Amino acid sequence: MASKRMMTVLFSELEQECLNTVRYIEALKVGRLSKNQKEDILGELSSAITHLRIQTEQFDKYFDELS
């Protein structure tokens, strides 16, 4: 079973990645982005989404242990 410390770290990382994702989405709403800026933001957003998926897998494992 995951330790309380480990869960605290996982929740903190999940929170940070969620905030990053929102930040990238908000950045895409800016009207005057260059093609390079848009590509950079989309790349960062894609990376953040991938991290979220990986982190939620850790939570799935933890929740399975609780059941």
C-alpha cells in the first residue's frame, strides 16, 4: 500500500500538472500568437496531458489497493 508521504507527493504533482495544463490552455487563447509560439504551447500542453495520464495511473493503482 502506498504511504501517506507518497500520496502527498502524488497529489502535489497532480495539482501542479493540472495548473500547468490550465496555463497552457489559457495561453492558447491569446489572439496574437506566432506560429512558433503556438507550436511551443501545443507541445507543452501535449507533454502536460501525457504527464497527467501517467500520474492518474498511479492513483488508479492506489485506489485499487484500497478496495
